[in-house]
Amino acid sequence: MPTCVGQSAARRLSVTFARSTEWIDDPTWSRLGKWSTTRGCCPPLEEARLRRTRRMSESWASNPSVRAIMRANRHRDTRPELALRSAIHGMGLRFRVNARPLKSVRRTVDIVFPKVKVAVFVDGCFWHGCDEHYRPATGANSDFWHAKIAGNKSRDADTDRKLREEGWTVIRVWEHEAPEDAALRVSDTVRTRRANLADSRSKK
């Protein structure tokens, strides 16, 4: 039985797998990968190795240990988020979680009150550069972490600005804050916004 194109390509690529940077961006492989996936010709193991290598080549972490730390970091439903949501829920408030208030902006908010336009973020002290607890990294990866945290803070400021320009109230809660205290701050803000909206409607 003649060997299919996908199998031949996979064999040639596997020989040069150690030099993956030479062919990882080759558009020919993208076409072969699509063809072989639909016809089942290319060995699944080779495809898995390719995907893993592509992810590693695209990552801008300085080394595998840094990349492992970043991958282990949860982007949603963290312990501080769950504690704050529970406290807010206990105060009788209902909300959305992990939503995008502005459809034109790809930014996700941890807790959202759409009707009164209140957005609540729960920020990790390390990842967002808390003034009280953040300690700049030292050692071989210090430049990477400095740039990473600075980028996060810049993105946070940009997100706040975009939301406020659209009439949203932004609340940022640090993970070290007591959930009950933070929930009270959120509750006061939401109820005040509701009262103001009610007053404005009654005057019309």
C-alpha cells in the first residue's frame, strides 16, 4: 500500500524534531496537519509533539520553571474570589462572574453588576504589584518578572480607564483584604448606584 503524504511528511519531520525551530512555522506543515487530521494518516503522537513544541516556542517565559509557575496560576475562581463572592452573596446581592462588560474590549471582570455598572476585580498581590506585599523578584528571572508585573499594572490601569469612560464604577480588591470588609465596600457602592439610578428615573 502506498504511503500517504501525511505519513511521509511526519517521518521527515520527526527526524528533524530536535531542530523544531526550523520547521515549526512552515505553512506546509499547517496544510499537512489539517489534511492528515481529517483523514487519520498522520500519527497522533507526532501531532501532539508538534502542538507542544509550538506552545513552547511561542511562550515568552524565560525558562521552563517560570512557564510552569505561570501555567499553574489560576485565572478564575481563585480562593480570594470565591470568598468575596460568598460574602457578597450573603448580603443579598446577585451578580455575574467572569464576564466582559464591554463587548468591544477583550477584558474579563471577576464580579459584575450589569444593571448598575459596577465592576469588581480581585487582584493577587504578586501578579498585580500590591504596594504592601509585592517584593520584586531577584536572580536570573528578575527582568522577566519586572516586565510581567509592570505589564499587568499597565493593563489594569488601561482597563479601569476604558470602563470608566463607559460609565462604570471600578472596584479593585486585593487578595489580602478581609472578604467581609471588601464585600461591604462593594455592597455600599452597588446600593448607592441603585439609589442614584432610581432618583434619576423618578425625576424624568
